[in-house]
Amino acid sequence: MTIPIKRTIERVPGGMMLVPLVLGAIINTAAPGTGTFFGSFTGALFTGLTPLLAVFYMCLGSTLDIKTTPYIAKKGGVLLASKIAFAVVVGVIAAHVLGQGPVSGGIFAGLSALALVASLSDTNGGLYMSLMGQFGRNKDVGAYSVMSLESGPFLTMLILGVAGLSAFPWQTLVGAILPLLLGMALGNLDPAMRKFLAPLVPAMVPFLGLTLGLTLNLTAVWTAGLLGLALGVGVVVIGGAWMLLIDKLTKGNGVAGLAAASTAGNAAVVPAIVAAANPAYESSAESATILVAASVVVTAVLCPIVTSLWYRYRVANDPREAEAAAAERREVEASVRVDGASRRPAV
């Protein structure tokens, strides 16, 4: 007898992160002393978010190839820079309006600059690549190799510092990105190391989700419910409009910009890391984690809808796009012919 556990979890948007996260939150809410009670390896799992993340980011770094083509570097760089710039603007505004801590009451209770910046500064890579594979240009898929530098707490810390909130010591900033850089070095110096480490990235996601969930209390979820929905809609609609504009201004068709208007599942762990690095954010961390997790789900559902509608009504019937697609197919066919000829044995 087999049970399709993995397939069932994957039917939930961002399920490999979110389902274990919810399970961990249920355990922590119903029996908060479970980790201490069992101790040993179980207790270590309950409190081991930071070392798990260090390993995760090193493995993720090994998948980033610095030998990207100029087009991929340009496209990925534009999307990365525009996403960061938007998060900086929002962070600066939030810093002046909200300050460091979360809103204490009203319909915006729990909202903080930390939640806004974390949800805006990290793109759902799997969603982006699948949308570009369906609606975009094939070579735009590779742009995520550059955009994946968003992963981790480094940029969030940097943006919060730029926004005029608590600065982080340089050692903390370097420590936040060092595992990613070490992983990049290993993967680019030795392809065998990339092949060895890369499969660990998706395998570790549910463990990160579970350990993160074990730091949450579900009593705070009800308060953040509608606000989390609004945050996700804002990431796609407002952030997507900005990304669409930048993509069009840089001679894109807008699809890549909209496809990047999402929140990565990994972003849900960022508030906890930021709070661990700077105690000033401890009051914001729990509500920010819940809001960012909600944004992950909402953007995973809404981003594909918005991207497909844009493609259907503004791109699909554009003769320039048809010519661009045909030119890309010719390039692929030519490269296949050249590669095939180069591999023919000499007679």
C-alpha cells in the first residue's frame, strides 16, 4: 500500500514549505514544550533553524552558475535590480510611517517594514521559470540564475539599513551571504560538487518549513489573515506593475516582469533570521513570518493568473512576438545542427 504524500502536498501552492510549516505551528501551539520534553535529535530539530539554513544556502549557492550569457546576465540583472529598488522604496516609506516595530492595533495590526521588505525582495524561482517556460522566451528562463542572488536574509538586512532602520554590523551582513558565496565557489570550481549538492536544495525545504513552523503560534494567524491576503495582492498588483514597466522599458514584453512578481517560499524564514541577528526586530518576527507565508500562497495563485492574462491579451497576438519566437527557434535549430556536426566521427 502506498500513499501519495508528496503529490498531495505539491498540490498546495508552495506546499513543500507551507504544509510542514503549518504542521509545526500546530504542534507548537498545542504542545509548546514538545522539543524540550524529547530533547536529543528531536529537540535539535525543533530549535535548529539557523544551522539548517546555513547548509541550505550553501547547497543553493552551488547551483548558481556565474558563466551566464550576456543576455541572461542583462535580463536577470534588470529584474533583480528593479525588484530590489522597489523593495527599497517601500522600505524607506515604511520606516518613516511604521518605524521598526509592528503596528499594534487596528486592521493593520502586525504589519511591519520587515514583513513588507521580506515579501517583496525574494522571487519564487520555480514559479518564475515555469511561467517563462509557458508564456515567455526560452532564454528568459535562465535569468533566474542571476535573480536567485535574492535568496537569503542579506538583501533584506541591507534594505532595512538603507531604509534608515537598525543597521547591521558588517560581520553580520557578511555572515548572512557567506554560505551562499562558498556554495557558488564550490559549484563553479567543480561541477561534480554542484551535481552532488544541488539535489539537497528541494529536499531540505520541508525541514526548513517544519522548523520555522515550530517557532510560530497559530493564535496570531487569525489577526494576520486578511492582512496577509492584502500583502500578497499588493506584491502581485503593485509590485507587478513596477516590474512590468521596467521590463517594457528594457525592451521586454512584460511577461518576465509579471512572472517575477511573487514571494518565494524561502522568504518566510527571513524574519526569524533578521530577528536573531538584531533583537530590535524580535517584536516583528512572528507576525512578519505569518504575513510573508500568506504572501507566498497568495502570489503563487495570483501571479500565474495575472501573467497568463497579460500574455493572452497583450502578447500572444503581437506579430513582433511571433517573429521573436521564430528567431529563437531558428537559433536553437542552428545550434543543434552545429553541435550535431561537431560530434560526427571523422571518416
